[in-house]
Amino acid sequence: MTDEDQQERVGSIAPAATAALDPAAGTGDVNAVPAATPEPGPADGAPGTDRHPPTGAMSAERLAMKALEARLLGGERKLRRREVAAGAGVSLLSARKLWRALGFPNFGDEDVAFTERDQAALSTIVDLVRAGKLTEEAAISVTRSIGQMTDRMVVWQIEALVEDMVHEQGVTDAVARKRLVNELPALVDALEEVLVYSWRRQLNAGVQRLAVRAEAGLQASEEGREGDEDDAPLPLARAVGFADLVSYTSLSRRMNEKTLARLVQRFENKCAEIISVGGGRLVKTVGDEVLYIAETPAAGAEISLALAEAFTEDEILPEARVAMVWGRILSRLGDIYGPTVNLAARLTTLADPGTVLVDSMTASALEHDERFVMIPQEPQNVRGFGEINPVRLTRGRGRGLILD
């Protein structure tokens, strides 16, 4: 390691708002171009690849990809990593921390992999740290959130566009992926505009949910608690729910690729719609399971019942086991943690297909709400929690969530 690598300046880190909103940023598909390669193509020069220059004229595909790359990256790659770091006034080690957080691959000193937009992006976060608006640790964490979320987002978008071309144009998957390079330029500006719009809306909602109303949620969770519960130190009160498709594994083994893709997409779309209409937040999906939260036990109950009913009535998807627990959680890295989450997961495995289980504390929080009926179940020994008293949640008065 050189002296430059070993120098660590306070606040010398950097993601960037501009890079964060670039649909190409954070995907790891940066494709470094070595300085020795004349007129590099978009796939040339990644570490370990063939560095021999192409012979003859570029193909139409390579020209299209080269034009798309220049548009997405804001210009031609002409800077090496040390030049970008020096231009932003940071050590190379600090710059590399942020590039790793964004999900970029490693580059060598001679790889011409960056544009002026990369340098501007690096400077953006560095300036926030130097101005005291972010600590170095916070800057890296925020950068990692941008890299991970945009990575998942662009993979989702590309696969959706490819699938649509296969269906609408009657081409193979391989042909659709090649055509995407020519069709994407017409979509870039619109996708970027919606991305920024959605981020601002989500940030506003997140501030309300995680900051403004956080204290009210904790106060609402006090009833029935003695203060010595395992989740007592945690900062947020939430209804935490899981929905798990029944017999998904055996079903998936009998399905071809297209049928399985439609099933997974139908499952995620239906969950996302119900959770959104119910005022909750879909935390994540993992195969055949979805994790969601809501700000009140009543909202969590409505979402849980709606999910169980929707999958019972669906003519394609199997039934679901659903469980929900009202308690306290820790929210970090876009995920949630704590005993409340673990208990909800355990209860899900105890639920019968098409039903919703809650714990006794959650049942107490809902018992005076005429929209819900609680049916006590036999006590169960649950790993990590000992004996608990599950309660089956059913619908009382009212129509429940109304979906369009």
C-alpha cells in the first residue's frame, strides 16, 4: 500500500446525490477501461478481461451500447481512480470506501474507468462531511443504502422490460436482452424523473413515520407492558407481520421458469398492493414469504386478514399462513430486528393455512375493537420464547380493506 493509500483524512468519503440518481450507479457493472485500449467498447477492460483492441469497425450493437453508456455515465470514461480521488480532494483509500459502499468493483491504477460525473459525485458527499452535515460513518452508511437499493431496483427494471419484450414482441429472452440496449434510451429520462419523485415522497413519509410519530407509537404500546420485556429498549413500536405461502417449495419444483416467474410476481404484487392500501410498509420478500410492518395494531390486523383472505380466494396462488405481533423493533439498513420480529416469524409456522395468528399481548391491544374477533388457541412451546398463548385473529364488524 502506498503512502497515499495510508493517509486517512477526516470526512474524506464520498457517494453522491448525482451518482445515486444515475440508473447505472451502484450496479457493479462499471466495466473499467484500461488506458492502453484505443476506442474502448463498453465491455472492454474489466479486470481480468481481454485487453486487445478490436479490429475493424464497431458493430451496431457496440455502438449502441457505447452511446447508452456515455449517456448514463455523463460522458466518456477518461479518468483513473487516483485522478478522481485527487480531484475530489480525498485519499484514494477514502474514495475506495465509498465506491465499495456503492457496489463498484475494484479497479487498477491504470484502468480508465471514471467520468467527470464520478468525480462530482465523490465531491458531493465529501462536502457534506466537511461541512459537518454528515459524519464519515453516516456518509458511508447512506452511500451503502443508495448502492444496495439502486442495484436491486435496476435489476428488477431490466428483468421487467425484458419479460415484457418477450411477451409483446414474441422474441426469445436472449434477443430481448440485446434489444433492450436500443429501447432503453427512450425510457431513461422518464425513469429517472419518477425515481426522484418517488424518493422525495418516500423520504417525506419516512420522516413522518420514523421521526414525527415515533414517540406516539411508543406511548400507544405501553398498555399491558411492565417495562422489563425483551424488546423494551428498542426505539420503535410497530405491528410486525409475516405471510408465508403454503406448499410453495413443492409447487415450484413442478413449475417451469415462466410459470414460476408469474407466480412469484403475482405473489409480490398482491402483497405490495394490500400492504400499501392498509398503510403499512413491505419490508422485504424472501421467496415465498413477505415481511411487513404497520404503525398500529389495528392497521397490522387489517393487513394480515386481507392477505390471508386474498390468497385463500386467489385461483392461482396457494393459501398463506399469516402472523402478526405488536411490539418494539429496531430499524436498521432498511430491515427490522428484535424479539417482536422473531416471535412473528415463529407464529407464522404455527398458523393453519388461510388463518392469522397473533400473540396474547397483541390480542389484548385489539380486544376492544369491534372489527376483530379473537379466538384463543392451545398454548404452544416456541423456541426462544418458551410457552406462549397464540390467538387466532378473525374478522368482526366492517368490510376490512377495500381494494380497487
